Amino acid sequence: MLFRLPDAKSVVDNPDPQALTDLAAEMPNAKQTRFGNLNVQTEVVNRSKGSTFIVTDEPDGQNQAITREEGERWAEAQDEYIAGQEMVIVDGYIGNDAEFRVAARLYIEAANANIAGMQQQLYFTADGEEIEPELTVIYTPNFKADGYPDDRLIAVDLEQGVTRVLNSDYFGESKKGGLRMWNKLVYDRGGIPLHAGCKIIPTERGKRVGLIVGLSGTGKTTTTFTRQNGSLPVQDDFVAWMPDGRVYATENGCFAKTFGLNPEDEPTIYGAVTQPDSYLENVSQHGDDVDFYDTNYTSNGRATFPFSVIEAASADEIDEAHFLLILNKNENIVPAVAKLEGPQAAAFFMLGETTGTSAGGADEAGKFLRVPGTNPFFPMPHDLQGNRFLELLAEHPLEVYVMNTGRVGGPEDDERSRKVRIKHSSAIVKGIAEGTIEWERDPNFGYLVASSVPGIDELEILQPRLLYSEQGREDEYRALVERFKSERVEFLQQYPSLSEEIVAAVA
């Protein structure tokens, strides 16, 4: 039974991009930049994880939940609020493949038209055809949910395919509102949703398709857009890996983090963000000039842009993936790259180790985290992710790597530590695609570490134990090895349905 939108005072039905820009320009918190685009300062500056609940009477014990009765109570309250508001409808598709795409709809207050404009850039267009949405996000940024954390509620009804967002004006709740529900559809169809970018790298042995899995803010977008051999991005944030080995795209644009953005390190993203068709969110601005390094307001500045403003590869070019990178922004003994084999690959996928960033809010920023699949948007028990990953890997083998985008040997304020720079990561990706990295077995963790990567002279970032040994820190290294091993086993054992061979792979 199709979901019927609540009635509103008035509705702007699928306006064109310019009409949405004009609406957004009327917002009191919107400013035009010298690039000709809009920059909106929001009250909420990151995802509201603590306010996100699955609507169900059968909670899984891993995801926060509210009862169906409670969900319906807030649905009725939101509907009553909408009756007095001007709303905007934006329709489109998550995915572009005619046989796999999912019709989606955003229904949002016109007072927050920037969110509608940003979402329109990420949907694949419906090209004027009327669609019947399978997934719907109903979004009222100015209606409080009294009694919930920060008086904010994101209620995810997977059965109806409806997410209701109350009292957040951060665009990420629209984007992830649809993709979170899409996660379940992909799993139900036998695949696995990957919180991943995707790129195509030309090499002498043919085009190589790489998937880049990572928590927001750990370098997923940077790694996806960095050019190797004229490589081109296909996707920035989510793909589906299906039982036949195919990889499917989700979005027609990018939601990029802007902190530290500059034309030297990230020319493609910088160029896309600094042109009239992009939207900026929470970027520091003085007059009409923006400052990507100023974090006084937030370090989670963002931008959306359509892929049409950059050179990008078509999602139709993807038949299969050749390698997958699991990004790990760390600062101790994780090497710049490690090659994983068999159940070990599924184990590190499940571990999802990284340092949290401002994208996940103050509770996560700067803290060491383990997020299964680096996918905090998977709305079901995480055991399912690890087991499905192992199944697909057995049926469709691809090379799997952990890639550290942080530091080796200690935090930034430790002068003994070494930074894994963008140029290092880019050389690693190029080496993986071309098959030019030389490997040797790590004696402590059993994975393969690089003994040689073309373009990298610093062996210490490739083999951290050498750095610790050279600095007379062998005891510290051994203690970290034992700690990581025991903590990893303990973490994986909390998922009762996870395959025993996955847990054993890190023991």
C-alpha cells in the first residue's frame, strides 16, 4: 500500500534547480559567496545519532528503537504541523540502473529549501516522469520533538519505508534518511550496502574498479577523487554489492567535507565546490569570502555538487569490483596499507576501526571507534553485515586492504610520529591498481604489509614495527599488539551470530 503524504497549507511540487536556489536565497541564514553559490549556516551541524530511532515493536538490541505506537504518535503530531506549512516535494531515484534503482521522495518545509536543493543534486532525476516512491523522508526542521535528545527525533519506519525528521536543519539527515532505508532493501535482495566511494583507474592490465569504505571524515571522498593514471570517480558515499558480483551506484552527486579544502591537494573537489551550482553548508564566511580552514563555527563544513560539474565516470561502466579499501584513520601501529585474506578481510570490515570525526558529533570526534562496516547507517543487526560480506567475498573474490589515512607512531603532538599524507595514500592506491606493491607477512598480525611501494620512501609508515624499533619503543609496540588483538576479539564476540571464522581471524 503506497504511503500518502500529509496535506500541507501549500506544496511546491518538484521545482527546477533554479527555483529551489531562489527559494533558498530567501532564507535569513543563507549568504551568497564570491563563487556565486549559497552558503547556509545551520543550527544543527552534524548527524543526530542519539536522536535516531527505528520504529518497531521488536527491537534488535543494537539499534535504538521506539514502539510503533510512539512512532505513530509523532507521525500524527508532525502531520498536524505540516497542515499549516508550505512544503516542497523533490522526487528522484537512489541509483540509476533501470532494474535496480529505487524511487525516493523528500517532503520538506519550504523554509529550508537549501535541503531540497541539495537533495535534488544527489538524486538521479526522474526526467519528468511521475514516480511512486518506495522510500520517503518527511522533514520538518522547525518542529520540536519534546522529550527526545536535543528535542530532536529521526524516526525510521523500515516497514513503511518512511523516515520522519523533526527539529534538525542539517542536510545529512535528508541524505542518510533515504540511504538508511535503502540499506535494508539491498540486504533483503541478497546484497550488502557499502558505505563506500567508487572509482575507475586505468592501468596497463585494464580498468580497475576500486571501492573505498570508510567512516565520514576519514578520507573516503578524498581517496575517491584523488587522480591516479587519470582515474575518475563514480560514487562518493554508498554502493550496493550484489550476489551476482555487480556493484550499483546510489547518487548523482557528492556531499563533501570542506575542512582544509585547497586546490593543491584536492583540485577536483575544490573546483566543484567553488562554482555556482554547488551548495555550501556551515562553511566559515566573511563578507562573500569563504574560509575552509576556519573551524570557529564547526569543523564539519560541507558542500553538495552534482557530478555534472566534474569529469566523472558513468556508473554504467561498473560490472564488478577488483579491490576494496577499508579506511582506518589511526595513530599508532596500523600500517599505511595492509593486505587482508579470507575471513581476515571480513573481520577487519566488521571491526571498522577509525578515529571519529566531527561528522558524527562531539561524542565521536577525536575518539577511537569501532563501527562495523564503517557503516553507522545499517538499520539491522551488524552480525548480518559481516556474514554477508564473507559470503560475497567467497563467491566473488576481490582484493581487500586496510588503509590508514592518519598517523603511525603516535598522535599529531608526538614528534616521533609520522603522518600518512594524501600523496602516500595516492601512491598506495596506484600501486594496488597496477599490482606494483611488494608484500611480506607481518609477524604479529598475519596480514601482508608492504615492503615496497613505488613513490614512497618512508618504510616506517608501511611497517610501523620498524619505526617503534628504531625509536627504542619495542615494549610499547608489543603492548599495543596484545591490546589490539584482545580488544578486537572482545569486540567481535559481542555479535552472537557472527561467523566463528571471522572472530578467529583476529585472535
